Amino acid sequence: MTENNQFYADDEKDGGVDVSQIDLSIAYEIKPKKADLDASPVVFFCRDCRKLVPAKKAEKKLKFSCEICGGKKIVFGTKRALENHFHLNSEGVQKD
């Protein structure tokens, strides 16, 4: 298309461009981002052990403790988020 064509939101009858002449090669479909939370289970990272650990929950509170060292500096989130934030290797241990 060599001309500068303008498209209006209102129903203006100016005899514009035929739809068959519009180049739609740059058109794309926008899909909503789906959060697949079932495929991303919550994991726990102990700041004392510096690795992913099993944790136990305190009664009636949203606090956790490490089952390995007993520490209370526990961070939880998806495995992918913790790996990215704490720079963990494939075994779940923090890289130096």
C-alpha cells in the first residue's frame, strides 16, 4: 500500500479502501495469558540451607519451618520463580 489510509472508529462513509486491498500480513492474534497454577506447585526455599527443602507449617499461621535445619527463614513460591530469584541450579541449591 503506497497511500496513507486512515481508518475511523465511527461509521464514516467516505468510500475508503476495499477490504480485499488491505494488507493483513502484519495482523496477529492476541491471546490472554493463562496462569497454569496446577502445573506449578508451591515449593519452599530455606535461606539458612540455601536450597529447596521440605517445610512444615505452623498451626493456624502462614509461617513455615525447614524440616532439615529447623530454620524459620522460609520463602515459598513456584519452583520457576524461586529458581530465577535465588539463582538455583538444577538440584535446587543456590549457586555461589
